Amino acid sequence: MLAAMRRVALALSALSAALVPAGSALAQDDGELRLMAEPHSYVDVVDAFDDDDPFDLNVTVGYRNRYQFGNIQREDNASAADPNRATRNWRDIAHHTHTQNILDVGLDVGIFRDLALWARMPIILSDDRSLGTASSARGYDANDFLRADADGDGDPTNDDPLFRVPFNSPTRSGLDYVEVGLAWSIFNQHRERELPTWVLLISGRLNVGDPMIACDGTSGTSCRQWTSSGDDWTRRDGGSDAGESRGTNALRIETRASWRTRYVEPYGGLLFGIEWPGSSERFFLPAGNIRGFINEQPPIIGQLTGGLAVIPWEDRGGFQRFAIDLRFTGRYVSEGHGYSPLFDALGTSNSPYLTELNLEGAPHPYSDTLNPGLRRVPFFGLTDMQQHAELGSRLMLEMRAARYVRFQLAAGLWYISPYVITYADACNPNVTPNPVTPQPGADGLPGTADDVIDPRMGTCRRGIINPHHRAAIDLPGNTFRVDEQIRTEISVSVTGMF
């Protein structure tokens, strides 16, 4: 009897032990997921003076490889004289590749609750660009389509090509820019659960490296420099200092938002960026601010981002989290003046159509006194480029391994739509010429209004001459474009979170 009673007691004890924890767990299950105290890294802002965490400091070091390729095409100038042609004919003349290896250094410092100061500094370990033979250029020599046709009559000259394929740029390296900004989390879902996380970022980029100079690295590095002396310019070839920075400053404004729902956190963002010349101003505005220039600045950028972070595992007590981040990005790049894939090749050309100085206006045939202050403009290799779109996707794996360490591994793929890269119009129609004043004619007798016009008009029917225009590359039938491009990006980074 005693043995039977002991067995019943043991069974009841075991049943109680099994039921009590289960009941406690049910009592704790209030239907809410126990989240960590910060959102996904895309919208996370480091804190200061926040409860038991008075100060936050994040230090990030990463490596990024960027590879971009596509075909360079030129309009078939044999059909340029046909005014009835409905479409352009493009010939593949080179295969463009651009490889960059970058060391990314970042710093985030908490200023106050949901307010942080951050800085980014990309160090270019290597930057390699080349123009190789296009595999699609079958049955013709690409160099035959690189000759000049300055009058646009479809009959190119017998001069040497503007440049020859293959062509290699020298390897560049150094510091491009330093970006400093503020991040403010206006709403934080982890403070007020009924509101989304909403972040505003404002940053400025300051170029710190030497601006790029057009160089030919095919057989030893030879760079081209222009030095001014009064109103004239002197060309000098040689030297090996190719520079590494685009030499521009920038302002970027971005807003981001997300909403965490159990194991997923969808997010979106909108970015606007504008650049202007810094140390490279002499390349964008040679001979000063000439009113005929249509494009004086690099393109403006607008970007829309949407993505989803999936968090299949999270340990709030151990400050650990694993997230899978899938992101899609659409970017609009406006028309602008800047560095195209043909920057080095055109900038070091020996063709007289690119080495001769452009004049701000057309000299008066009878009197130099009627041409006051006409400035001369050299060609540095920068060109006007057409607006285009870029579409990208990115997959990132993020591991918060411990309270103070986070790892990220990402791979991205971008598609860039075709766009013309020599796009400067001959005239700027947005500028009204100076009023016409009758002047003496060639015979010294009183003239009429037809005897003299604003010398900046040249042959323009509207507006004034655009000194950035080079007929050998900008006239219809002579233009270059980049066909569909693909860009891949692979990055890895580690962040210390203190």
C-alpha cells in the first residue's frame, strides 16, 4: 500500500512540474513578440543619454568590390547626312570595364536620444578602367569608326582616330571624399509601438583627394595638363599623377521609414543628391563661368529604395540577431557634365578637333575691337551626358553576433539603361544675345544692323555658342553612348558597437 501511494505521489509531482511552467509560459504570452531595442540597421540611429546607455559609438570597417561593364557605341556617321533617317545606327567600338576596390571606414556617434552624427570615408585601394575590343564588333575595324567628321557630312577625315582600341587608363588610388552628416529618428517604433520608425538624414560630401586628370596608361602613364597664361592655354603631355577624386562636393538629403511586424520589417527610402565642382572647378568651368555653357555641374540624383528585412532568429537577452535583407533601388540620373567612360581616351586624344582651343564666340571679320573678352576654352575630357535610369537589387546577410559586434555580407546587381555620353549642343538657347548695334562695314562706310552681331552668337539661330561643344564628338552622327551596362557589388563589413 505504501509503495502504491509513493508511486501516485511521484506521478502527481511530475504532472504538477509539467503543468506549472506551461501555465507560467501561457501567462507570459500576451501576443507580443519580444523585440530588441533597435530597428533594422537600415533605419537604426545610435543613441546617447538613453536610460542605462548614456553614450553610443559605432566604428565600421569594410571592404567593397565594384565591377561595371558595357559596350561603348558610336553613331554610324555614314548616315549622318541623311535628314530623313528615323532611327540612329550604333556601332560597337569598345568594351568598357571599370573595377574598384574600396576600403570603407565609418563612424557613428550618438549626440542625444535618436540623434547622431556620422561620417564615412571611402579609401580607393585601386581603380582600373579599360576599353577592350568589343566581341560584337564583327566584320569591321572599330578604329575605322573613330575618325573625326567635324562638319557632319557623313564623310570622316583620313586623320588618325580620336583614340585607339584597346585603351587602358592608369591605376588610380587614394582618398576620394569625406562625408559627414546628421541622422535623426523622428519616430521610433521601439519607443512608441503604434508609430513607424522614421529617419531623416542630411549629409555633405567634401572632396579631399586630387582631381582626376585624363591619362593614357596603355604603354606607360602619360597625363595631359593645361596651364593658363592670361587668356591663352598651354598643353603639356607627360607626368604620371592621374589623381583619384572626381573633385566635387555634394549635398544629400534622405528620408527612411520602416515598420516591424513580428519576423519581418519592410522599409523604404527616398534620396536626393546634388553635386557641384570643388577642386575640379577648372575642368568643369575652363576659362571661368561662361554663359554659353549649358551644363556646368555633375548630374543630379534622385533615388527610391524599397526592401524587406526578414529576422528569423533573435535573442533579446543576448543582444543577438540574424537578418536577411532584400533591397530594390531605382535611381534617376539627370543630364549633366562629368566623367564618362571615355574621359581618359578623349581627354588624351591627339586629334586637332579635341586639342585645339574653342573660342567663346565667332570673331568679327573686320574689327578685333568688336570682339572684347572672347575667352579660349580647352578640352579636359569631361563631356555632357544624357539623363538615364539605374535599377538595382541587393541581398545582405546581417549577423549581430554579440552586444558589441555586427557583421554584414552583401551582394548587389545593377542595370544601367543606355545613354549618350557626348551630348553637348552647339548653342545655348537659354541665353539672349546682347543687343545689336550698327557698326562700320568693311568699306568703312556706315553699316547696318546686319554688319555686326553679338560675337557669341556665331551661327546660332537662337542663343549663343556653347564652348563645351566639340563637333567631332557631339554632332549627330558623331556621338558616343554607353549601351546597357551591368554593375556588380560585393561587400563585407564589421561594426564595433560601443
